[in-house]
Amino acid sequence: MEPSELNLLYVAIQNFREAMEGDLRLTELDRISLENYISLLELTYIEWKRRNVQKPPSINTAYRFAA
């Protein structure tokens, strides 16, 4: 993802936040769709993070190598 894409996401989130703070009227279908979009974004980020962010060694593993 290019930094410009992150900036576009940030602007979209800010705009949506402002609309929500103004008591945006949502139908039941809109609310369910919103929850699905949020879940999809979270799952997408978790999957990306799993592939791209190295986990630090666990305490037990670090202790075993230090001994």
C-alpha cells in the first residue's frame, strides 16, 4: 500500500467520523454493512500483519538462548 493510499483512508475515516458525530442516520442494513466493513478491514490488517511483521522472540525462547 502506498502512503498516498493510507492518506486517502485517513481522510475517508475522518469524513466518516465527522458524519457519525453528527448523528448520521443509519438503517438496519447500513449498520450491518458498517459492521461488516469494519470486520473486513480488521481481518485484512491482521492478515497483512501476520505476513509482514516479525514477532519478537518469546520470553522462554530468549531465556533459553541466554543461559
